[in-house]
Amino acid sequence: MSDEQNLHSEMDAPSQAPAQAPATNQEVFTAEEVANLQKALRAERDARKQYERDAKEKARALERFAEINPDEYTKLQEEAAKAAALQAQFGEAREAIEAKYSRAAEEAARKAEAAERSLADYRKKYALEKVFMSAGGRTDAADGVSFFDMMADQIGGRFRQEPDGSLTVVDGQGDPVLDKETGKRITPEEYVASFKVHPVYGTFFKSAKGSGAGLGYGGVDANGLPVEDLGSLSPEELFRKAFS
């Protein structure tokens, strides 16, 4: 095909539409918003220019002052340096004081928490001791050790004190212990009284001796079996006998 034919073919071909520019997600501002933005920009530029003018004026004033009274200018510079040093020292001292009192506050908080735990343990032990006494627990003690102390060491963890001060008998998972027959919660009094028939813990409770009973007889348990009276033993001997 000749060049002339090619030229005619190109001229006869339909012209292609120009590619459209991809749409852009440009935010459209209203005329009022644009005016407000321009106003804010102008205010910012004016404030910056004024600040620069003031700074230059102060610098020139200091230069003139230094030329007129160099000794006073030097003195002022030294005082400014001392003031800056004192300010830095004050900042360090303030940080040290804040750190000191922060540690003191943390220590006080730990002591308060420990005191709160101790008070809670005391209240729980006091409530448990009242239950023990109401169940007929023995009140005698020796060398600072009582029957209740030995009992509380063994079963104290089976009780939880509620916010109202009452005690709840709980199992190893912290759930209330229920009576298998009634399905109701076992009361602290019932739980403590259940140890009265225990061959060892039973000696921690008062027992009525029968008429004509021989030495060492302390009554009978729930099964009608004799219970040894260990009242003549010391707390240490009872402790060894109980947990040996």
C-alpha cells in the first residue's frame, strides 16, 4: 500500500475519544469555610511576623544596652545564668522530693493493705472462736497455746467471712458446703460441732463424765464408743498426739 493510501486510511478512521481522568475524592469546601481558613492563615502569619519584629527589637535593645553599659549588661547576664542554674537545681530537688514522697506513699499503701488483711484475719478468728466456744470448746490454755488455736490452725481455712461478718463453711474450691440430706448450707456451728465425735479433735471440747466412770473416761461419742479424756495432758502433748 502506498503512502498516499495510508494517509487516506488514517484520515478516514474514526477519532478515538480522549481518556477520561480518574475521579478523585477531593473534599469540597464551601465559600464560607474557605474564607474562614484564609482568615485564620492571615491571622497566624500576622502573629508570627509580630513575634519576629518583637524579638528583633528586644535583641537590638540588648545590643544598645550592652554598648551603653557593658558592666551592667555583663552583671545581668551572670544573674540570668545563676537564675537558670537555680531553676535547674530546683527542678531536680522537686523531682527528688516527688520521688521520695511517691515511695513513701507506696510504702504506706502496702502497710495499709497488710493492716487491712491482719484486721480481716483477726475478725475472722474472733468470729470462729465464738462458734467454737458455743459448741462447747475448751477454754483452757498453756504457754500461750489454747485448744482453739490448735483447732483454728487445722480448720480455719474452711471458713470464709462475709461482708456482714458472718462465717460460711466452704470446700477446697471456695464453694459453700451443703448438707447432703437437706441440701442446705452447713452452718459454722454444725461444722464445728461435728468434730466433737472425732477421736482426737473431740478432746478439744468439754464432755460430761458419766457416773462411776474410771480414770481416762470422757463420755461416749455418737456411736456409743468411749472417748478418752486427755484433759491431764499439756497442750504440747495434745498437739503431738493429735497430729502425729
